[in-house]
Amino acid sequence: NSIIQGEQVPILWRQLSHDGVHIDFAWRTFVWNSEATDKAHVHVVIIGFSQADCGTPKRIFDVDGKTRQAANISPYLIETPSVLIGPRSQPICDVPSITYGNKPSDGGNLILSQEERDALIGNDPKIALFVRRYIGSRDFINNDETRYCLWLKDVPANLYSHNKEIMRRLECVRQMRLASTAAPTRAMADMPYSFFQRLRPMPRASASRRSRLRNENIFLSGFYLVVLSRQIRFLLFLARNSIISAS
């Protein structure tokens, strides 16, 4: 069904429209199942189109089996004029901007595997206060990976400076940032304990069956977006000490 979503729509349908093609009927997105044991759910659409105007009513078939007539079926398979939406860098009205969420830019040195986390806390139990769960897009959806991160923001250095492993990791972060070609990243070299960006965003991609995000004491990584507006409160419902990241 990617031909009716996102950037693919104007790429494909502008040329078809130029050639006089119009949609006669469409079955909107449904799941194409199989009898395989380890099957993947493929989302598909069925589109009937032609160049000739046969004069018959256009029909839209919904996933629930209902059928309705339409004066026109747009490339997005809805009853609207055939307006194509292309990419743009600026909004068409006065709305909050969207940007990346929290981003460590740490070369992986602030991130811990389960084994690294256990070893770090095993050698220094007090460090557990500064280790938080860290979840990326893939493991957020599939729950197939467990990671943690060092969260040292606003933590006095004397509480962790005795720990050689943490100090080694912070030095690696500093060196990685100093070697960056991006000036903003180099400017953060003197703050190796801090994530590069610290916002409270939403996951850029998630499963269609998920109606909401979990409210947990976690740090979310992966590619995330945030709407920079205090007025849009429904985006900001994570736990107070949760951080969502884009790494």
C-alpha cells in the first residue's frame, strides 16, 4: 500500500494523471495473510484504473466490507479531488515545529548492554542510581533488545568520578565529539556526561495496532520526533524522569 502513502504518491500518480489515468474503484488497505507458520502481515490495496471514462459510478471498498460510491477517488483512496501532497520544509500554517528528540551523539559510550550494566553495578552498586533503561524504536515495538544508558545530567561529578569505567566512557565521548565535523557536536565535548539533545518526543514509527505509548520509567532511543509546544499536552504524557532519544 506504499503507492498511496507519503512521498510515493506524487512520484507515481502525477505521471499517471498526466497520461489521463483515473481511478475507477479501490479497495482500501487490508492485511494480506498467508498460511505460513512464520508469516508476515503485508498491507495491500487493490486499485482499478483506466484512461477511458466509461460513465459507471466509482466505488470505494472499505476493510469492513462496506462499499460506497464516490464522485472521485484520489490517489490516497479517499473521496476528494485528486490533489497531490509533495514534500515541503515549511508548514502551510502557524503550527509548532517538529524536530528530533533526545540524541546522545556519544559514539555509543553512554549506552550499556545488559551485561555491561550488570558488570558496572556489580562493581559499584551506588552507580545504579545513574543507570536507566534505554529503549530504541525496534525494541520498543518488538521487545527484542534490552539496553541501558548512563544518565548523569545534574549529577555532581564527585558521585561518579571515582568510577574508572564511567570516566573512561566519558573521555571516549569527549574525544568522539572533538573529532566531529559538526561545530555543535564539538561544542558539547566539554559536557561528555550529557546527551547532545534533550527533549521529550514521540516515536517516529510505531505499529498500527498501538493506540498509545507506555508510561514507564525509561529512556527511549531510536528515531523520535517532538512537537515543540506546551499546548499540545497529549504528547507529553511520559513519566517525569523519562527521556526519549534519537540516536
